[in-house]
Amino acid sequence: MPLLEKEYIETGKVRFIYRPLGDFVKDRSSRLTAESLYCAGEQGKFWEMHDWLYANEARWLNTDDVAATFVSTAAPEIGLDGARLSNCLNQERYYSRVISFVDDATQRNIYSTPTFLVNGRLLEGALPIEQFRAAIEEALQK
């Protein structure tokens, strides 16, 4: 992704929109995990939270209360105000947003990660960079 980011996103040729995906309706932990990204984003730390979640999955994945773990562990490690993060998660401020992502993904037949849409074209999985470049270049020609 760093090469594509440098070639296309940083140059303004492509806009990258990230949407978390999971079974948010049935799995409260997955939904709170997605919500935590947007709550952290309120403090300018969306990507820091994203990176922390992936790097520290073993620390939070099977805990009884993921929200409390995010507040007590992630917040101080990435420089978040834990009280603000807790308040945001408890209010379920981003509940409707993450649920809408699931609905949209279902309508587009997206059920796995990573999945990318390049101008409506579905690219599923960790594909070779050449396939992404080809799809992007094709979309840029339209």
C-alpha cells in the first residue's frame, strides 16, 4: 500500500476511503472496534488507532470488555484522552455509521477483507501491486 499511496493518493490522482468491515450487527466487539476508529478520529488519531488495533490484536481480541481495554491500553499508548474515548464509545456515537457500512458492503456482495473498490471494480484479497496499478490506470483513463 505505501507505493500506491505515494504514486496515486499523495499525488491527488486517487482518493482513498477506508471502511471497516465485520459482522457489526451480531458482534458487539467488532462494532465497538470499528466505532473506536471514529472516536479516535475525533481526536485526530484515526490511523493511529487503526494501526494499534492491528498491531495489538492479541491484547484486546478476546477480552470481556473491548471498550474498557481500548480506554485503558490503547488510549495512553497512542495519546488519546481516555475519558473522551470512553464517552464516545459509551454513547455509541458512530453506531449508525458502521451499520451503514455493513449494509453497503452486503449490497455490493463484499464479505471479506481486504476488499477494494476501484471506480466500482471489485478487487478482493492481498493482490499483487500490478493488479492494483492496472485497475487504477484503467479507471483514470475513463
